[in-house]
Amino acid sequence: MQRILIAVMLAGTLSACGTTTGGLRYAPPAQLAPISASTQPVTVVNFVDARDEQATWLGVIRGGFGNHLKTLESTRPAAELVRDAFADGLGARGVKAGAGGLQLGGTVRKLYCDQVVRREANVIVELTVSAPDGQRRFARTYEANRVEGSALALDTGIFASTEALRLILERTLREVVDQALDDPELRAALRL
């Protein structure tokens, strides 16, 4: 009987381990005011992934000893997800995409989420604005951290949701995009 109980517990633990894939989408805030005077096209160029992780790694749900139980990865490289979020953010504000204009790019320093008990996400992106000839006009780092959940949560470990973890990272990335694109100095550098 004891062997059967151990086998059932081991099977339950192993079935909870695995990798889930998903993406990150940008959704503009409900109170977003478009940039009405913008006629300057902006090209969102590639972002560099400076994280010490695989290109598609987003986060992990950990057990009580720090062991990986569930991994969250994206279907595309994280740097592409960040680039697309900034392009979507500019588009939502009425900024035209176009070649030959100023270029917005940058470096992804951090983009991760994890959960032991509470869910946590951290995003740090260094943005640069360059002229069409490649000359840098502006550089600034934007970051956001988010912690959600209770220290007494029951949805931890094998019961934790990778979708809830993905959503906290998506909201944190959205916060960085909004913080950056609503920065008056970045807008001035982009001539918006």
C-alpha cells in the first residue's frame, strides 16, 4: 500500500512539471489620448536581448525548495515581443510607422516572472532613439516591478497557473511601454 501511495504522489508531481508557451500582447489603457500633432514617422527597430536566459524564456513557477515546477516560454524571442509591444503602443497613440524616420530600439535588460508563493514580474528596457544615419539622439532606461498574490495563497507549486504568471508579466511590460511612450523627453526626442 505504501508503494502505491508513493507511486501516485510521484506521478502527480511529475505530471505538474512542464513547459507552457505563450506570448505577450500590448493593450493600450482605456484613457489613452492619441498624439494629434504627430506627422513624424517612427521606425521601431530590433531590440537586443541582454538577459542571461534563452531567447524564449519568460519565467518559472518554483516549488518550496526553489526547484522548477512549471516553465513559461514564448513562441518567439522575447526581444521580438518587446519590439512589437512598443510598435503597438506607438500605433495606439496614432504614430505612423515608416522607414526613413527616427528609429526607436533598445536593449531588454530584464524580462522575467516567477512564483514561489506570490507572483512577481520585472521588466527593464533601455530605449534609444536614433536618427536615420544611426546617430543616437536619446537614451533612457525604463523599468517596472509588480508583485501580486497573498503570502497565504493556495494556488502555489503544482497548483499555480502559468496563465496567471504570463498575465502579470504582460501587465508589467505594458506598464514599461506606457511609461516610456508617455515620457515627455522621449516624445521630444521622437519629435512627437
